[in-house]
Amino acid sequence: MKRITILLILLSVAFSLSAKTIHTIMFVDSNDSQIGNGVVVDARMFQNWANMIADALRADGYNQKVYYYNGNLCNKNNLINVVSTLNCADDIVLFLYSGHGGRSVNDVSKFPRMCLGAHSEDQFVSVEYLNSLLQQKNPRLSIIIADCCNSYYNGNIPMGRMVSKSNSSTMTGYPSAKIRDLFVNRRGNIVSSGASQGEYGWTNGNGGGIFTSSFIDSFNFNVERSGEQVSWQNIFNDTKDLTFELSQIAYLDRKITKTQTPVFDINVGESVRTKKKLTRLDFGNGYYLGGAVNGKREGIGAYIFNDGSRFEGEFSNDNIDGSGIYFWTSDHYFAGTWVNGHREGYGIEVHPDGSYVIEYFSNDVCLTQAPQPRNAQRLNVANGYYLGEMREGKPHGRGKFYWNDGSSFEGTWINGVINGSGLLKFANNQGVYVGNWKNGTRQACYGLQCLNNGYKLIGYWENEVYRAKSFIIYNQ
């Protein structure tokens, strides 16, 4: 009997030693009236993200422990206490701070101090100091996301973060192999902040912080990509680009006073983005750079003409086929869809003075207007209505959808899903997007978004998110 008891004790000890934990720690300055709603959204997004990480690693023996400090609990004492008492050797630590932040003129670190709901400097904690405390605990991997201002406060609490627009894509689950590669097969630490020295971090009550939402969106984007090894460097490079793009749109729309550019340190051994294999094919009037099969243009590529003009977009069977952009010059270009080398469907031409005109093509001929649906029927839904061709009760063929907020989409449907060339008009005459849809989303395609404040996003879109002006440059 005594021997059995000892054996049970040894088994218990062995089990406890093998237990692995994902520590999800969130400090959220939800008491502040200016940013309270936005930081709560950040925490919800971050928690959902951490939950999916835990789900993907459950088969590897990982459990999740959540530490959530908001309102009056978001303070220096609690932060120091939870990190100092954290038992996380060889575990994974995911840390989010969403709230006010800033820096002193005497600070050397590129990362800010977290205000943690306080108004005096002695109650602030620097992101760099937090990271040093965490590393003393020897976690397998720690990630710090600090969504706060990095502006100079000169002894006073930093300026409140103003309202901007921020969106984040969602996923229902992560592939275990990629998550294991990111979180289990690599050791080290990642420290990040949503703004560079002297900049503000911006948030929105409904969408959360631009930085937090951009990080999660970029994480999803990279994990979803096929044929490429996922890496933290790629994720944060994309986060940096997307955060800046979103803040620039808000800045040009006069919703915020400065753009923001994240800063980060990645101390994890890994390779950077796998480069795409680009084939060069020479022709008499120029050359092609991009995907190719058996010496023929196939996939995404760019054709550079001898006169300096160029086309970048989709090719099939050695011909332009799909979405793309033709540049006469850097400020005079056309975005649209091609079928077997001929422009087909909606297109938009931007002139050197910044003005633009929307056109419709059929077999490379510009029509005065798009063909009207035949036997148009109306379908009412909760958020608007559809008017166009239908089959078996679903939009099928040409038609137009009108949302209740005043925005609309005109294009083609297949079995109730948007497919092909289309024109999206934003509510309140804010602008348009012309491009190509695949199974209801702007997925691996080219398009042009023109806002009426003069700002334009032109280039490559993937998973409903603008990614780069040039897919070719993006993957070199």
C-alpha cells in the first residue's frame, strides 16, 4: 500500500512538471472616458486571438491561464506583482497593454512607458522594464503588445488618443502546424509598441486600436498564406505597414493629427519571408517578371515596356487575364479586369491631376454604361436589398446591392456570391473601389480605392486587406 502511494505521488509530480501553460495577461485602462471603449475592444480581440492559439496547441499539452486587469485594477502594483510571481519557465506569455502611454525627454528606449491608469510618472512602467522582468522568468516565448502613445509628456499625462477607423479580419481557427512552428519550435521574446517616438497611438470605440487590430489582421493574413513559411518578422513587418496605411487614411481624412508607425524588436531565431521565385522573360518591346510555367507567363507578374509604361496583374496561358493595373506614368494609370488580353468589366482611370473616371468595357471597347440586368428581381434582406438577375432565389448574374447606410455594389454574382469585376461605392459619397472579387472577397487580386479626400490605395489586395502597391516588390 505504501509503495502504491509513493507511485501515485511520483506520477503526480511528473504530470505537474509536464504541464505547459499559455499565460495571457491583459492590462486595460478602461476607466478613461476617451479611450475606454476602444481598449475594451482591444482586450476582446486579443483574448479571442489567444484562445485560438490555445486551441491550436491543446493537442501539444498546452492550457491557458488568463490574467485580466481593467479599470482600477490596471495599475503599477498589480503589474509588478503578477509578473514577479509568474511561474512561467518554458511557458508561453502573451501580454497586452491598451491605454495611455508616453515617454520622457530623458528616455533612451524606443519603447514608451505605460501609464496604467495613473497620472504621475512614478506610477508608469516602461515597456522595456516589463520585458526585463519577464525574461528573468525564462519563458519559452514572450510577446508584448503595447497599444499606446509614444509621445513626449514632459511630466504630464500624454494626450488622449482620438477617434479613427480600424478594422480587423477574423478567423475561426488556426492550423496547428503553423502555430506550433511559431510558438513552440522557437524561443525568445518579441517587444512591440504601436507608435514610434513622438507619435500618438490611435483607437476607435468600435474597432479598437489601429495597432492591435492591424497585428491580429496581419497574423491571420500570414497564417492563412499557403506555400510560405510563417515568421514573426513577416507578421510584424506587415503589422507596421498596415498600421501606417490605416493611420494615413485617417490623417488625410482629418480624423487624426499624426500618422503612427509601430516599433518592435524580435529576438527569435527564424528566417524572413520566403522569396517568391520570379521568372524573367524578355520580349522585343520589354520584359516580364513574375510567375511562369514552361516559359509562359502564368500567375501574377509585371510587364515592363521599353517606353517606361508597365502592367502588373494576373496572367494566364501567356496572356493578361484577371485583375491588374496599367501605368502610363506613376500618376496616370488604369485599374480593371482583363479577359484573354482584353479589358472586360469595370475600370477606373486616374489622371495626372488626381481626378478619376469610372468606365465599363466589353471586349476592350468602352461603353457609355454597364449592361443592365435582364429580368431584374428584387431581394430584400436585413441590411439592404438586391436588384438584379437571380436564379433559384439567389443573386446570379448582373445586379446591384444597396446597403441601408447608402453604400452600394454593382457587379456579378454566382449562386449568391460576388464574383468578378465590380464597383463598390462607399456611403456619404466618400469614394469608390474598383477591382475583382473571388468568392465574395478581394482575394489575391488588384484594385484601386479612391477616397474623395484625395487619398488612393492602389495595388494588391489579399483577404479583404490592402497589402502592397506592388505584389512583385512585396515578394522580392
